[in-house]
Amino acid sequence: MEQIKQAAVIGGGVIGAGWVARLIENGIQVRIYDPDPTAPHKLAAVLGNSRHAYSKLTMAPRRPEAHFEFTADLASAVQAAEWIVEAVPERLDLKQAIYREIEQAASPRAVIASSTSGILPTDLQAGLQYPERLLVAHPFNPVYLLPLVELVGGQATAAQTVQRALDFYRSLGMHPLHIKKEIEAFIADRLLEAVWRESLWLVRDGIASTQDVDDAIRYGFGLRWAQMGLFETYRIAGGEAGMRHFMEQFGPCLTWPWTKLTEVPEFNDELVDLIAGQSDAQSGHYSIRELERIRDNNLIAILQALKTYDWGAGKALAAYEKAQYDAAALSSLSGITTRLDKSQPIKTVERTVPTDWTDYNNHMNESRYLQVSSEATDAFMRLLGVDAAYVEAGGSYFTVETHLRHLDEVRALEPIVVTTQVLAGSGKKLHLFNRIQHADGRLLATAEHLLIHVSLKNRSSSLPSAAVASKLTEFAHAHAQLPRPDGAGRAIGG
Ligand SMILES: NC(=O)C1=CN([C@@H]2O[C@H](COP(=O)(O)OP(=O)(O)OC[C@H]3O[C@@H](n4cnc5c(N)ncnc54)[C@H](O)[C@@H]3O)[C@@H](O)[C@H]2O)C=CC1
Ligand SMILES: C[N+](C)(C)CC(=O)CC(=O)[O-]
């Protein structure tokens, strides 16, 4: 599959910044062009939130964040780009002018992906020299967390461009929804606009406050929509007889005067003041950044819950995690044959301390030391070949005993490194010693673990495969030459 290494983002506002966050998290270098001098400041705030979000989203090994930079002009941003994200304001003339500039500097193979919320891709393509490489990739805010991206090709978009886009967005952990027939506002915004329009009427007519509308969504059908959408939810609401009964019963209501969907309330100062005033009263005591954090934390919890049940948007997270584990296994395995120095403890974790790992003492909570050490053990297991495929085939290691020593403190966002030393490894047993260090060299903790190889079929101890046993023997022999670590085998107070 094509590996995109260099992207450009044109327009670094709400959506452009969200794209930058998702791209660099996935190891893709980004050059950004935005004439607004405050754009770097706004991007920094979005990255503060996205880094916080990614540190909580998954325990899978993350790629090192890629480099990004602002450029002084558009040409410098797109020259080397393989993927060009356009995220400038929603004006056809502006977007078309930007594409003309892009075409003068970029490779004709580079895909141009417009973030437009509703403009037809065929209109965007008008006047392009290579229109076959343009398509709409419409994301949802926050782009760094929500998996959906609507892909819409125009009349001139090549099938190959759509295929490249499907592969690319999947590799970013997204769920590309290919809309085969172009239509203004695509699918999701048509639905959102309908709900928004109706909500404006309800508030304007004094029937509900903005808070009432939000409560009607978040305490009820919003929860259903987040996991099943509309049609699957209504199928269940039809009882045993399912969708047919639901349609028979509730279909006729659609002709009753329940909604005003076709009319739009007049957008005068009075309406704006009414809505904005109620919105200020509802949530003005939070800053926008605080609201973003609250939103992100809630979204992460929902995504993780859905992942547990392999359902809805949780499927995208599960697939992304698997890809992250596979990528980590590949890089570790290539390390074994090329550059891994087995004569030393192996570096198994390199990360920063997430902001929500700290406690009332304002340092990393004791439980997280075990979590980090467990990440290190998992990474070492992958080095042995105990990866997702091995586990799926029925083999794994279970930890049966742990001894942790807490030696120094570490605070949020500080860099930590873990090294793993094999104390013994033969037969069913694997005895590891992990050193958790600050990147400045301070030893923060040691964790000693005894693991037993198990068969996941009958969940009892078993011998590892010959390939795993052989790799383990190599490490065990090499590490047997190392001095026994200080603290190994120690009991409390010993
Ligand atoms: N805000 C939202 O909820 C969503 C917006 N979109 C779409 O994303 C696109 C961007 O929208 P937002 O990020 O919300 O707007 P925004 O106003 O937050 O950001 C637009 C950015 O483009 C920059 N810009 C203006 N002229 C430029 C030029 N000639 N070259 C480079 N940069 C330029 C502006 O300085 C600004 O930073 C629009 O097409 C919008 O429909 C898509 C999904 C959701
Ligand atoms: C309001 N909006 C039309 C720009 C919204 C979107 O396009 C998608 C979203 O994030 O809701």
C-alpha cells in the first residue's frame, strides 16, 4: 500500500489544525500555509488538546509525532507534498483560486482533498489542469478524534484517486464513507442541517431553550445515534416485527405537521441574540478550550466503550489499534535482525507522561508505573514474536508475579524511557526486569515480572512455539552476561 510521508495543509483554522494533528500523530510530515499570523498560536492550542486526547485514546504503541512547519507561501507548502488538504473558508471562488496556485507548484500525482462541508466536487474541479486527482474528504470536528470522513468524487475524479483516498484515510484510523453520487452537503450535513433548522424554530418560537434542545438529544436519542444510527435504532423500535411494523405505525406521522423542515427562520439580529444569549447562559462559564477537553474526554470514553463491543465507531478504533500494534511489531522485528543491540537491556518504551496520569500529589500515580512496565513487557513480547497473529493462533504470556520499586517522581508531559532485561527465559517461564527512567537519566522505578507462557485455548500453561523459544534463548544468553540489576529479587524491606 502507498505510504504517504509528506502532506500539505492549506488553511490552518479549526479543521486544518485538526487535520495537522491527525497527520503528525500518524507519522506524516506536514507543511502548513495560512496567511493569518495568529494561525500558529491557534494550531498550538489544538495540538495541546489532540496530544491530550491521543495519550488517552489507546494503549497501543504510538508512532513518534512527525515534524510540522508553517511556510511563508503556498508553493513551499505543496512542492514536496503527496497529499494536499485544503481547509480554507467555504467559498467556491477562494477554493478554486487556491487550486490554481497549487497546480503551479505541486506534483500532478499529489491528491487534492477538499474539506468542504457541502460544495460539489465537480464545481471545485472546474478549470483544473489535473481534475482527476481532486476529491472531497469531508471530516467532522474534532478531526483528530472522529473517524468519519465522507469521500465524494466529482465527474472528473479518477477511480484510482478514490481508492488511494480510501486506503489513506483508513491508515489514519478513519472510517471513509464513499458517497457514490455527488450531492450538495453530502449525507451527514444534510441530516445535521435538518436537526439544526428544526431546533432554531423551537428556540425562536419559545418552545424550548438551547439547553432543552441539547438535553433532548444527549439524554435520549443522541446516545442511540452514537452507537446505532437511525435505521437500526428504529428497527428495534418496531418490536419483534422490526422495521416493517415501525414504518406502518410511524410512517403516517410524517405527513402530520410535526416539523417545519422546509422553512428556515429569518437570520436577523433578534434570532442571533436569542440563540447566542441562551448559549452563553448555558455554557459561557467554560472557555471553548475547556469545552473541547470535556467533549474530547467524553468522545474517548464512548469510542473505547464501542471498541469493547466491536461496534460502530469502535470498529475503526479497534482496526487502528491493531495496525499500530502490527507496525510496532514490524519495526521491532526488523530491529532484531538489523540494529538491535542484544548485549544491553532493550529499549521497549519511549513516551511522555499523559496529563491525566497524575494524581493529587501532582506526579505520575503509582498505578501508572505498572501500566508503563506492562507496555514495556508487551513490547518485549512482540520482539519475541508474540504479536497479534501469535495471540490469535492461541499463544500468549500471562504475568503471574510482579515486584515494583518506586524510586523517584515524574510529572505530566515529562519524557520517560523503559528498558527491559531478561533475567531468565526458558521453557514456560519468562523473568523480566524493567527499568523506568526519566529521559534525563534518573531511575524512577524498577519492575520485576515473572510470566508464564499459556495456551489461550485451554487457558493453562504451555510451551511457547519453537520460533519464540529460540528468540527468547538468544536474549536470555546475551543478557546473562550483564550484571544482575540492583534490586532484582528483592522483597519489601529486604
Ligand atoms: N468548522 C467545522 O465544523 C467544519 C468545517 N469544514 C470545512 O472546512 C473548511 C475550513 O473551515 P474551518 O476550518 O471551520 O474555517 P476557519 O475559518 O476556522 O479556518 C479557515 C482558515 O483558512 C485560512 N485562509 C483564508 N484564506 C486563505 C488562503 N488564501 N490560503 C490559505 N489559508 C487561508 C484562514 O486564515 C483560516 O485560518 C471549510 O470548507 C468548511 O466548510 C468541514 C467540517 C467541519
Ligand atoms: C457546520 N458544518 C456544516 C461546518 C459542520 C460540518 O461540516 C461537519 C461537522 O463537524 O459537524
